[in-house]
Amino acid sequence: QVQLQESGGGLVQAGGSLNLSCVASGSILVIVTMGWYRQAPGKQRELVATIDSDGSIINADSVKGRFTISRDNAKKTVYLQMNSLKPEDTAEYYCNVKYRIRQGLGTIGYWGQGTQVAVSS
């Protein structure tokens, strides 16, 4: 069993900042990839940013220069620092992890419940 606890969402004015965090717990040997996705009403879920265990990062073009993803492997936690927020960043933000429970096995993906981010103009 794996649990993901997300926090940090809320309502903020355009230009403001929020910091999301997601803590993983449970039967995890190693977390390969941690990331954030978002889904706005009426739209498909989209990648925001991911970070691998070696520190490799992928960012969506729409957030480059504004959002920063980081992780603390010891705490099994991923963060998303969001600056210069825009109304179009309004969405439900979901944490995602890909992890292994044993050496030699493939990765398992798991989603958090989501945290709401609303940006007013």
C-alpha cells in the first residue's frame, strides 16, 4: 500500500506564489520519478513537471521560468514552487510517483487525490 499526502493548494491572486508538497509513504523501495500534473475543468490532465531520482527534470513549456520542482529523497517528498501564477494555472494539481517495491521489478505508478489551485485575475 502506498499513500500520497498532498498539501499547499489554495486561492491566490495573479502574480502570487504557492508551494505544493507531496509526501509518499508505504511499501516503497525506491521512487524513480516524482511529478506534478494538473487538470483544469473540461480539459485533459497534463504534465506540469517531473523529477527523476538522478535529478533530471522535465517541465511543461507553459510553466518554464515560473515553476520549480524539487525533491527530498530521504523524506520521499516532492515540491512544486509556483511563482508568477496566472489565472490559466487554475486547476486541480495531482502528485504522481513511479516506484519499485523490489529490485528487478518494474515501476508502479500511483496518483494522489489532488489539491486545488485557483488563481484570480
